[in-house]
Amino acid sequence: MDETWIGVFDSGGTHPSNVIVRNNVSSMFSLSNVGVTADHNITSTNPASLFVAFDRAKNLYDLHPAPGSALIGAGSTNLAPALDLAGMPRPPPVTVGAYQ
């Protein structure tokens, strides 16, 4: 994950407005100081410790949270979708990322 990032920037001198960055995992967040609310995000450079499978050499990825992952229960229900990417319910405590 050393090459992943989430960014929100000023554009042409105009500040972003009403941007919410929440319940994400990335190796880096680069966010404007104005108009951005960021919370319940996890910064990690070791995705293998967070996900069921993350192996670039074998091109093997399963982005469900690994048992005991720091992602589990670290999210916010505020504005979170009711279902995860697989269509499973997201009851509290919400897990950070695409899967509950």
C-alpha cells in the first residue's frame, strides 16, 4: 500500500467544500485544510496485516478484514452505507473499508 493515497486539494485557488473523508484505509491522506472533514480513517503501510489476502507478488487480493484487523469496528456509522460492497449489512460497530 506504499503507493496508495487519498487526496482532496484546492483547485485553481478554490477551496473544497463539504467534503467528508471517512472509513477509509490508505497509506497516505493528503487533505486540504479547508472544507474537509476527515475521521475514522486508518493509515497503514502494511496491508497484509489488515486484509484476508494482500500479496502483490502473486496478484492475490481479498480485501475483507483479516481476523483481529485494526479495521474491525474502527469506523463510524455516520453517513456509512447500510450495506457493504458484498451486500452484507453494516451494523455498528462499522468496519473501516469496503467490507464489514
